[in-house]
Amino acid sequence: MTVLSPLKASKKTDYSALLTSRHRPLGGYDYLIVGAGFAGSVLAERLASQLDRRVLLIDRRNHVGGNAYDCLNAAGVMIHRYGPHIFHTNAQRVMNYLSQFTDWRPYEHRVLAAVDGKQVPIPINLTTLNTLYGLNMNSAEAAQFLAARASPDIDIVSSRDVVISQVGLELYQKFFEGYTRKQWGIDASKLDKAVTSRVPTRTDLDDRYFQDKYQCMPSMGYTHMFERMIDHPNIDFFPETDFADVKDTTKYAHVIYTGPVDEYFGHCYGKLPYRSLRFEHSTLDTPRYQDTAVVNYPSLDVLHTRITEYKHLTGQVHPKTSITHEFPTSEGDPYYPIPTPENAVLYRRYEELAGQTSGITFTGRLGTYRYYNMDQVVAQSLSLYGKIAQAMGVSVETEKAHSQSMLAAA
């Protein structure tokens, strides 16, 4: 892998000249991949290592890894610069693939929510209910407690409907109403039902946030994993490089674009709405700040949505700790496509335009305007690689049905 320094990968760089340097074929690159997060990096690695394709991987940020980028801060504490990223999957294929580039640290994620002056487990479970209401129910009694408050007969159209149908209005207001409004900038009644369908309700003592077969963290961090992933002589990585910097000055046969699809087309139909995030990182002169990695703050009286303490995730031993307050915002880098009916209609116009545009493939969360977990993005990229390989007549071991089922569940 060749990594161009930020100075060289500037808007003043003569990329045509770079193509004549050593290691580059006469015709330039087979693929220009825009975005060095999971989608772009997995595809770059597969195309380079398995198909012997020449790949130019670019990212407008100064690092690989996308939003999963982690690093040591000034105090020497490992943090996730763009908020917590917890790896979990049921897909053996995804686990096997990523394990080529990292060892793993077992980690089961737990989250508390600050409600009514208490910190209780979320997703709602038996402990949550007993603590909030001062009860001593067993699982069967908790199920009856929730059933008495639920509204199972309502039409399930929005995220609000999903929660109220399961746990009733009171618990919806305590845990979801304020958090959702802060996170998305709109009421849950206007959000697609898939947003809160991800969050289960339990009547046992299981306080894990996820129940996937594999729950773990890269032992040396995500950045180390990504650096190993793209460390291949067929891959050149240009950080701090925008697509506009190279699209007309670099030779390539095909573009794989993982950035915002509406941005690629100059927002010709209007901007697709996204939610962004603002992070306030701080280091504290104490080894531990809170009981779990993440504590949610659903109340509208608190501006942030959650506080993350990274040493829970990483297992790092350090006399200090680092935390992040997270503030959703409508301005900044695009993080979350906003799933509303009108936004889906707008995206379909861009999707149709993308389908009519030759020489480019759109993929990833931003390229397809859809929220994916990390493992789903990896599965999507492996599936896309498989299609490319098969089109070239190369036999690829696939788990097509499983990959498609993972994406359908997103």
C-alpha cells in the first residue's frame, strides 16, 4: 500500500503525474473507491487481493476507518473520535473475514438510561421495571405488567406506534419520546417504524444491549484493523482527498462511491436529509467515570443524548479516563439517513438516476441512503465483491442468501 501524505494529497497535487510513478500500471487504476470506511476498505481489499485489481482509495478525512476510526488522545487514552462503535454480528462469514485483520477482545455491550433520577438498563428488562416502579416482579409478572399497558391493536405505521404497541404510552414517554426527538430532530410519530423496531423489550434479567452470537472489539482498535486491511501493494490510499480532486485528473476504469448519493449528483433533486453529531471529548483525572460504557439521557431537559466512556469498550488500563458527550445536530458530516416516507421518495429519484449512470456503483450507508450496522456494511461489500468477481468469471465462495437476509433486516 502506498499512502500519500496530506500535503501531497492536496487539491494542488498533479495526480496525472502520480500515475506515471512506480507501481502504477500504464492505464492507471481499475477502481477508484471513494470513502475509506467499512464499505470502501473491504471492497478495496477484496478487489486488490483476490482479483489483482489496482485500486485508488480516497477519503476526505485524514485517516482510514470512516466513523469507526479510533486513536489515542493527548492523555494516551484510546477513544472513538466519532462516537462509540461496538461490533456485533451473527454472520460467521463476516466474522471470518474481519478476523484476517484483527484479534478480538470479548465485550458485551450494556447501556443504562437516566430516568426518574435513576440509571436503569435499556433495552427495558425486568431490572428496569422493578427499579423504576419499586416492585419485585418475576418474568411472568413483568410480562403481565407490560401487557396491561401495551396497545397491541394499534396500526403500526411509525416508530412511536412500535413502542406504544409493546410497552404503552408511559414507558414510551420515559425512554423514547425525548431521546428520539433529540436524536432525529423530529417526533417518533414521523419516523419509519424500523427505527425503534431494533430495540427489544425483555422480561428477564438479560441486560445486554445486543444478543448476537459474536460480540467483541478489535483487540488493537478499529484503525489498526483497517490499516492491515488496506495494506496491499495494489492499493494506494489518498487521505484528505475529495472525489472532485481526482475525478478528472486520474485514470480509472470504474468508480465505487460510498459517499452521499445526492452529493454526487450535485443535489439536483434537493438535499437528502441526514442527522449529524457533535462530540465533546474530555479527559478526567479518575480511572472510571460511569458504570457502563454508555449512559443514555432521554430527557429533553438534557441537551446531550448520551455519554460514552471508552475504557469499558477497549479494556485499556490507564489512571485517567476519557468520555464523550454526544449532541445530535442538523449540521455537519452526514451520519444517519432520516427514515421518513418523503425522504424515501426523494432517495428513489436518486436511486433511479444512479441506475442510469454508467461507470459507477453506489454502496454503503450514504451511497444507498439506508442505516446499516457495521456487520451489515461488511456483508453488503462482500456481496458486491462477489458479483464483480462472478462477472469476471471468477468463482467466489458466497453465502448469498445469508448476506441478503442481513441486508433485508437493516
